[in-house]
Amino acid sequence: MNALPLVSVVVPNYNYKRYLNLRIQSILQQTYQNIELILLDDASTDGSEEVLSDYQDHAKVRSEERRVG
């Protein structure tokens, strides 16, 4: 068996909605496909959660939200 190792890609975010979709798509379109994409948001106030929610059901994506307060 020649299984490729799982690679975890962590994407932290705080108020970078304008770049978020491009960053996520760039990662998901890489040729190496054995990945898990971990999306972290630290209480963004710019609507980033809307972009992140678009990926919540993607098989390779895990989302974590941290509220600082």
C-alpha cells in the first residue's frame, strides 16, 4: 500500500474577507489532494463568516471559530 500522508493546512483569518475565498480556492486546487483544510476565524467583524460558511460542508474542510471577548 502506497498511501500519501495527510497534510493539514491551517488558514487563520481575522477580517480578511476580501482575500479569503481566493486563499481557500488556491489551497483546494493544489495537485496534492490528501489534505484537510482547517479554517480558523478569530471573531472577524467584516463578514468573513459568510465566506467560511460556504465551505462548511466541503469534505476536506474543518471550521473553527474563536470568539474573543
